[in-house]
Amino acid sequence: MKTSILFIVLISSFVIDVFGCGFGSLGGGGGGGCGCSNPCGRKKREVQLLEPHLRTEDQILCPQTEWKKIMEDSTTGEAETSKLAIQSTLYKKYDSKFFVFCGAIDKKPQFAANGEGFCVHSKDNMTCMAIALIG
């Protein structure tokens, strides 16, 4: 008897979760009972932080074209002011955290990345790199 009741509860919760709106429509589970058509509660501002990447020879160092423009405009001849200007502008535009470093270069920078949340920009004798910090 207990096994069959447990089985019915498990199956019904699966059916409600998959085919219904989950338990939020029943007023439990912390969902607020808002239903599934119009989510309610706190709404986070949606930001398109990362754009899809098309790999070309010209864009391999910066798959994020909007970031590249910011880095071009913010890179000066000095590493300290450049890194602060880049980080500040990216943070204000995307409301997200970024790791930015700038330094003198004598050859093309070497790096490895699994994602596309980065941009490398070189100007004169300096290279700057911005990396999105997600999480």
C-alpha cells in the first residue's frame, strides 16, 4: 500500500512538473503561485553579455566585437589607466564583473580559452585583455 502511494505521488509530481507548470501554480515550493505564463517576483535585467562567435583570422583575439570597441577607445599609452578605464566601462555597460590586465608587449600574447568571454586588444607597445567573470 505504501509503495503504491509513493509511486502515485512520484508519477503525479513528474506529470505536473513536465506537463504542467510545476508546483508553483499550487502555491507551494516557493514559486509564489504565479503560474507558468507570466513569471513574477524579482526580474533580473537581461544583458547580452556574450555574443556568438564567428572565427576569422581578424577576430580570433577578440570574439566580442562590442568589447573590442570599448577596449580600442579606452586603451591609452599607459597600462594602469587603460586597465581601469576598460574594466570600468565594461562593468557599467554590462553590470558584470571583468578581469582586465594590460602590459607591455614585445611579441604576440599567448593564451588558451575554453569560452568566448574574452577580448585581447593591442595598441602600440601594449596589450590588454578582458575576461568576463561569470558566477
